Amino acid sequence: MRLVTLEDVHAAAAAIAPHVVHTPLLPFDSGLWIKPESLQPIGAFKQRGAVNALSRIPSEDRARGVVAYSSGNHAQAVAYAAKILGMPAAIVVPNNTPQIKIDATLAHGAEVFVVGITERESRAYELVEERKATLIPPFDHPDVIAGQGTIGLEICADLPDVATVLVPVSGGGLISGVAAAVKSLRPNVRVIGVEPELAGDTAASFAAGELVRWDAHDRARTSADGLRAEASELTWAHIREYVDDVVTVSEDEIRDAVKQIARRTRVVSETSGAVAVAAYLNRDLPAGPAVAIVSGGNIEPTLLASILG
């Protein structure tokens, strides 16, 4: 299985540069900086991978459009990328997707199909067959992984002495790309994945040394709605090759991290985006400067209000 290379990530950086924000590193405390991908136009890192993948679709295939399945942020990302690149988009989301993410996807001009939580992939493949469209999966694609890896390039450029990078984990596209880039540039930097305890299948896989599958309904228990997917063979291969550890955090620790991010940095984070900070606050980590990727900020206002109290 071919893994994404540093050259792939540099090529992605050139392709997406006109359409994404080089997000800053913001000080959280004396040992941690956050990378607020919530500042992207769609409010999440997924824009990077989506723009890269869509930009590589051959011109003769673009009129037939793209199809994606997603728990929310990839939906918005593909809809946004399709809009700016002039392609129709159809997006399949599970029925537990926050309405704020569905509304944002519709606002970018995409069609949205809401299905049961175990049906989103099968419905997406049906649409691909019906429309002869191009499927853009949320993480199981080298162009998507390379796009997400551009975050790693920016971290290494902006904090050359970084010692640890903390990355939220769901399907594994983000950590695959970031780890491939960071380890290629700074082999001694530790890359640590973070999952909710209630969706800790990748942590279980890491401990077992092989993919461990959890039922989708079990993974759906976490409030971190963007972290309910499971790793693919492709992302697991990257995790096994490049990642130093995968840890989990509790629901209470996630909610507290959302609050701490808002109070200390004035950044809004969704629950999924806060897990890396939760790990920094609650787990023993290696010494040295650390960066926590805040992967998105698309949180339901009522949930944010309940957390901030």
C-alpha cells in the first residue's frame, strides 16, 4: 500500500493555497499552542483535503459532479470546494448530524440526503452509480490525506522546535496526513492521536497492533459528532507507520476543553475539535513545546451555551 509522501503534501499545499487559510498558532499556556482550524471558511480543517481532491478531478469528469458521505464537516468542505470549482455536489449525512452542519452544506449549494447512521456509505455509492459522479470520501483517499497534511507543514514552519503534535482521530485522514508531513520533516517530533473514550476504536487498534472494529452505534455515543468514524486500511497503514501513540479522553474532559479554549484563546471549538486540548490538560505527555490541532468550530449554539454556562 502506497503511503502519502512529503512531496504529495507539498503538491497539495500549492493546489489549495488560494482557497484555505494558513491558520496561526495561538498560545494556550506556556507549553501549548493551538492550531485553530475553526478559522477556515467552512469552520474546519476538512476544507484542505476536499479542495485538493476536487482540484485533481479531470476536466471531462467535472460536469457529472461529486458525491460525498460525512458526519458534517466533510459535507461542508466538499460543498464549498464544489462551489468554488464549479461542480455539482450531492452529500449523504447520517440522521444524527448536527443541523448547523446540514444547513451550512445546503448554503453552499449542495444537495443533502439524510439517512440512517449505518447507511451513509451505501447511499453515496448508489448516487455515484446513478450519476456517474466522482466519490470524495472523508478520509480514505490519498488526495484527501495529502490535503490534511498541509497542517503539518504549517506547524513545522511556524514552530520549528515543536516536540509534540496532538491530533484528533476519527477516520484517520487528518492524523495520517499530519503525521506523514511532520515525521518526514522532523522525525523526532512525537505525533499523538486523541479520541473520545466512547469512540476509542483507533486507540484499541493501536494497543492491539491491528485494526479493532467497534459497532457504529457504540461510536455514536460520544458528543464529539465528528469523531464517530473508524479508520480505513489506508489510514491505519499511515497511523501504524508514523504515529507514536493514541490516547483517549472522557466526555467531561472534552466539555471542559471546549470551555478552556474559549476562555484562554477566545476561539470557539466544537467538541470534536477540543479533544487534543483535553489530552494536553489531562494526560501525561512528553516535555517540550506542544501543538494541539483544534480541528473545527461548528458547534450547535445551544450546546456551546450549556458548556460555557
